[in-house]
Amino acid sequence: MFQKRFFLTKQGALDIQEITEYIARDSMENAIRFADELLAVCRSIPDFPDRGRIVPEVGHSQIREIIHKNYRLVYTVRKEKVFILQIFNAAKLFRMQDIDFE
């Protein structure tokens, strides 16, 4: 059974930071609100980890994603832990590169 926790990889944390900084150029309030929304989606994944679709570019059942607004939150479940791999604009393709699970 899951402990209802998620972990951001280094890339996942960097993605949230970059998205927040980008939005903050126009509105700090909107940036904070959107970062909170992204983190709320991340927090919800351990409740039903299989609800996300399989990432089409990978085709592996352990690499899934949830779309939130215009962003793809890509994650995997390993040893009953959810790892957020990347968060990026939905218009881009997922590239599994240098994913660090620490």
C-alpha cells in the first residue's frame, strides 16, 4: 500500500522552478498559484497511480503521465513510490534522458 507520498526527481524540481519563474515574469501571484496546482496534482498521484495514461513516446506501462492545463506531468512508480520525472509543455515530446531518482 502506498504511503501517499511522491518524490520529485532533480529534473522534476527544476521543471517546476523554471515554469514558476517563467510565469512570474508576468505575475508572481499566478506563478505561485500554478506551482501550487502542479504540486496538488503530484500529491494526488499516489492515491491512484495507474490513472495516468501510458506515455505514448515510451509505450511502457511504468511511465505514465497526467495532463494539467498545458503541461505534462510524467511519472513512474518504483517500489511503491511515485517519482515525478519531468513536467513540461504538452506541445513537446517526452525524452527520457538522464533521469536521476535521488
